[in-house]
Amino acid sequence: MPTQIAVIGGGAAGIFAAVTTAEHNPSAAVTVFEATGEPLDKVRISGGGRCNVTHHCFDPAILIGNYPRGGRELRGPFSHFQPRDTIEWFARRGVTLKAESDGRMFPTTDSSATIINCLLDSSRTAGVSIKLNARVKHVGLDDSGSFVLSTHDSGQHRFDRVLIATGNSPNGHRFAERLGHTIVPAVPSLFTFKVNDPRLSGLSGVSFDRVEATLYAGETVMRQTGPMLITHWGLSGPAILKLSAWGARALHDTRYKASLEINFLLNRAPDDVSAAISAERTEHGKRKVHAHPLFNLPRRYWEQLTAHADIEKSTTWSTLSKTQATSLISELAAARFEIRGKGVFKEEFVTCGGVSLREIDFRTMQSRIRPGLFFAGEILDIDGVTGGFNFQSAWTTGFLAGRAMATL
Ligand SMILES: Cc1cc2nc3c(=O)[nH]c(=O)nc-3n(C[C@H](O)[C@H](O)[C@H](O)COP(=O)(O)OP(=O)(O)OC[C@H]3O[C@@H](n4cnc5c(N)ncnc54)[C@H](O)[C@@H]3O)c2cc1C
């Protein structure tokens, strides 16, 4: 009788694990149970249909800095399977990945179908059985210690090893809980900030190359740098998305009411700003302040910023008062905005929370509580910032779980 292995969930982590198990142990019988009729559905819609498979970062010590939760635990796993291995894995199967200037990696076809076809072809070749429309309703144990899975239509199935890879679905959390695991409550991560402020009004689409954004949410204070974008509803862009991910719990606890401070003058001291203003006074005293942005700030934003600093349209650099100059400096170095809620980021919906990482052996992704039970992917309390890090965590944890299920 071959070793019977079940994978619950036909997403990125589940399919990757199933292929790995079947390739490492061709005599094992590997069955994937997928609730829907479409395996890898999130891969299909990911990265705007292009699938941002991984990130061009090959140093595990740097890579883990992109995981607000789970970075420390992923340090070891990344020394076994990291983005370089992902690239090689797909290349061996005929799929080439390319890196964009910001490090995100996509298939050269720019189509998520390439990744889906590769994973499904690999499953077929390795002899993995994928059962579609097979929602698992219950996972229990029989007297001999085997796992018993119930599906709504085809009754009960016995397995020696089970991997739960159900993503952020609450029923996966329930299975884990019934088998003795602790679930860290789920809260959203990776979202934009709703900000209703006259400085942003009508400026949707205006972007800033690099700002320093500081979030004040309850007792939590955190800072990120990067590009920022004004949207219809408020603020987005890498600096904001990183804050939303790192501050996910604090923002949830404050019901998404928090303050944000933006420094548009990265690497410049307030003295530099005073010096720039003095230079304008001497060299362009007759110029209207509101019409001449400093430090390459977008002109439309500058106009609203100067109005917010109580600088009338008629004010010239030479008539700018000391008080106005002070407010201008503070608008540039520490502009304060009130966050009033959270918005969506291109429908990319990532949650933090899930199976507590203390209960997992990260060498094998096996449960420390229930031998023979494994976890991979988003069901774990791991989440990455945008850029391909979430799929990389699914490939890495799927690979380690798959290899361990094949060999333990
Ligand atoms: C719109 C969008 C775009 C994204 N783009 C990117 C991107 O470009 N790059 C990136 O790194 N990350 C991206 N992400 C995040 C990424 O998709 C997830 O981190 C990743 O899919 C997690 O993989 P997973 O296998 O753990 O879970 P999932 O992909 O969610 O798979 C879980 C599977 O389990 C199945 N399932 C659930 N319950 C049961 C059950 N009881 N029985 C049987 N099956 C069950 C589900 O139907 C599903 O197919 C994106 C997410 C979204 C929503």
C-alpha cells in the first residue's frame, strides 16, 4: 500500500507541495482536494493577470525584511528554497522569469496562464491526482492515528499525512484549531489609506518619487520610505502599502483612525529648506510663491500645499512672512494627514494572521502538535509586502512541506 498523502487546497502552496512530494517519492499517492472548479485561481488573477511570481532578491537576510510577520521564521527555509530556486524550478520546466526595475519578477510571457500551465503540467507528469469541486468539510483522526478527511459528496478518505494549504479561508483555520493549533486572528494587510484632505483634493494620479512616511497608530510609531501616490480616496504607493502591512494590527486596533506625517525632503535638513527660501528671496524676490515649487515637488500639489500654509496667491518670495516660511517648512518636512479608513490596493487582498508560527517546525513545515500534519502558504501567520514575496513564501513553505511529506 503506497503512503497516502492529502493536500487540502489547490492554490500556489498546495500544488507546489503536491508536485514536490510526488517528485521526491514517486511511490506515494498524492491527492489534492480543491474546493472550487479552478485550481490556482489566485495565481490567475495575481499581478494584474501577469503573476508576480517572486522577487529578484537572493540574500535571505535581506529577503526576510519584506515580511512584517514570519520574516524571522522564514530565515531558515529561505536557505533551502529562495527566489533563485524558484527561478531555477520554473526554468527547468521551460518557463523563464524576468525581473523588472523594481525587482518584481514575472514570466517573460507576462501571462499568469504560463505559471498555471507549468504547475498543472508538472502535477500531471508527477502523477498527482487533483480532485476539483472537492471541498473538505472535516479533518479528524481515527483510532490508528490516520487522518480522516470528509468531503461533502464522496464520503471519507484515510491518509497517512495531510497538508493544509487553504490560504486565508476560515474553514482551514477551523481544521487547524480542531487539530490542536492556535489561530492568530486574521486582519487585513496591504491596503491604501483613506485621507480626506484639501491638499489632496483633485490630485488623483500625482506621485512623489521618494518620501519618508511616519505612521502614528495608537502607541505604535513606524516609518517607511519610498514612492507615494495620491488616489481618489487618499494615499497609496509603496511607502504607504509598506506601512499598511507593518502596521496592520495597530491600524486594525485603532479602527483605521491614525495620523500620518510625510517628509517630502528626504536627506535634507530644515536648514537646507531655510537656505533655499532665502535664496529664492534674494534671487527671485518678485516671483509668486504658489507658482514656483521648490525641491521638484509636483506643481499641482505645491499650489495646494502653499494654500494650506496660508500663503495667498499674491504672496511673493520677498513678501513671505516668517510665520508663512515656518509653515512652509513644516508642510515640506512634516506634513500631517489624518487617516480615516482603509481602501483597497488593486484588489490584492492579503491578510495577516493564521496558524501560530510557534507551533510549526520550520525545517519541515510539520506541526509540532500533531505529527503527520503539515501547513504551507497563507494559512500560516506569515505575510509579505507587495512585490512577489507572498508567492515566494507559498513556494518555499510548499517545497519544504512537500519534501518532508515525501521523505519523513
Ligand atoms: C488579487 C490578488 C493578487 C495577488 N497578486 C500577487 C502577486 O502578484 N504576487 C504575490 O506574491 N502575491 C500576490 N497575491 C497574494 C497571493 O495570491 C497569495 O499569497 C497566495 O495565493 C497564497 O497561496 P495559498 O496557496 O496559500 O492560498 P490560495 O492561493 O488562497 O489557495 C488556497 C486554496 O484552498 C482552497 N480551499 C479553501 N478551503 C478549502 C477546503 N475546505 N477544501 C478544499 N479546498 C479549499 C481554495 O479554493 C484555494 O484554491 C495576490 C492576491 C490577490 C487576492
